[in-house]
Amino acid sequence: MTSMRVAQVGSPGQKFEIVRRELQEPGPGHVRITVEAAGICHSDAGFVQAAFPGVRFPLVTGHEVAGRIDALGEGVSDWKVGDRVEVGWFGGNCGHCVPCREGDFIDCTRLRVPGWAYQGGFADSMVAPVSALARIPDELSAAEAAPLGCAGVTTFNALRHSAARPGDRVAVLGLGGLGHLGVQYAQQLGFETIAIARGTDKEPLARELGAHHYVDSTAGKVADALKRLGGAKVVLATAANSDAMTATIDGLTHRGQLIVLGAVPQPLKISPIQLIMGSRSIVGHPSGTAQDVQDTLAFSALKGIRPMIETVPLDEVNDAYERMLSGAARFRMVLTTGN
Ligand SMILES: [Zn+2]
Ligand SMILES: [Zn+2]
């Protein structure tokens, strides 16, 4: 292979077009990856629409990438050609900003997100720094591994660093791309798991994924439903809906945490008193480092956790992207290259 297909967006808000580009050579500390699968994340829409600062066009997005290394740059010693690797939201860090100097790499002020800082994974091939690489265990196919680099690590890492301990009640708000993984991780991490979604249609799925309880958010006050179950130590808010998040806060136990994952600009309408009584807190949670991605992949293999995916060939990226945007995807769209 001397050239590759990329799915590029020419200018903000335009459709994807498949074009051919020369293969890139990996520089020092980088590897080249033959892409096998790439998940479509909701934040890809933020890049396509240029809603994030500094997005450059033509744009090749994609930060849930699974493939295998096909070339090593100078000085790469811990990886070899043929290794199966994932590149997620964490695409490398600067190493010298204050968060990096404190060892807090995911909060790097110059965090390099694939598809934003450099060419992402909607392509046959990409180049990434070794700091972005996570090993994919044999049990996971590339298409299964791909969404775990953003949707998976975000939910798994949030839960394992949360206030909840095994046996505590954890509620997962929303049952979409993140939430359907969050329920599985919560159950497998040993939490009494409550799924919250709109209507009753999703209850059988929630139970199948391991939820012990189901709350229909349209059937009454969500906080009251949580209180009747004894209250939640953690609400993992995956739904991109500030009002739905707000509605859970009185359902938290003392020292309970609302962990905010659903990225929306609308403010949460929560009073200081709601936080003070019961020493509750609200925390944002971004994702995880490459090692966190690797831990997510390993835990998923160990526990039989898989994302529910629809695979679509790279050439049909526009259809897949539309399905993601419209909410029709069940639950993660994954582009496959055939490589
Ligand atoms: Zn993402
Ligand atoms: Zn940094």
C-alpha cells in the first residue's frame, strides 16, 4: 500500500468525501497504523461543525480507532509491527504543561486528540505517537474494540474513580452509546445498578445489559424513584441533557456524586442548598489516558463486555454519520476498512 483512502470533510458542516492520499511515514516516537475499524462518536459532529477551537480543514476525524502497527518511527522500542492497537480520545500529551508535570495527562492543556490535533481514523491508515497506544486483547475484534477508546474508557474510568464502592447503588442516566456500556461496567464492577431512560421500551435491554433496576424518567420524578431504591451514591450522567441530569440530584445519597459525561452547553439548574445538604458533589469527567484505554479493553475482555455496534464500510461514512446524528444507531456506528 502506497496510498490510502481518507474520509475527509472539506469545510465546516460539509459531507464526507472519500479521497486518496499518500501514506504518511511515522516520525520519531510515532507508529503508523493500518486502520481496521473506527467508531463514530457524537463529538465527531463537533469537529465536522468546527464547534471546537482550532479545527482545520480538510478534516479527517475519528478518535475510536482500532488496527495494527505496520511501520515504526525512530526510537520506538516497546511496540512492533503487527501489534494490535487502539487509539482513543487521548492521542498524546505535551509532557510539560502544569497538569502533565503533575502526572495528570488527560487534563493536558495541549491534549492531542486524533482527528483534531492530527489526522484521525476515518481512513485506511494513520500515524500516532506511542503515548497514544493501547494494546487490544485477542478476545476483542477491531470493531468491538474501537468504541471502547472513547465511549468505553469514559464510562469505565469514571466509575472506577468514583465515590462508589462495590455494593453501592450506581445509576446510569441514558442508554445510548455511552450508557449501554456504563450499565455493563457498573454491574461488572460490583455496583447495584440502576438504568434510567425515557419510556419503558428500553427496560428489557437495560436488564439484559445487567441493570438490577430500571427507572422510566417519564413516569414521575426521577429523584423520588432513586430515593425509593435507597438513593444512588453515583449518577453517571451519559445523556446529553442538562434537565435530565438536574432531575437526578435529589436522588443522590449523602456524599453522592453526579458525574457529568454528556457534553452539552446548557447549564445545570441546581441550587447550592441541594449540594450542601448531604455533602453532594458534581464532577466532570473527560475520558482516560492510553493506559486507561488499555485497562478498559482488558476489563471488557475479562468480563465479556462488548459494545453493541452497527458496522458500515468506510465508503458509506455519510450514511453512518447520519444514523449517529439522528439517534437511530443501536448503539455505536463503526466504520470498517476491510484491511
Ligand atoms: Zn468520543
Ligand atoms: Zn501537557
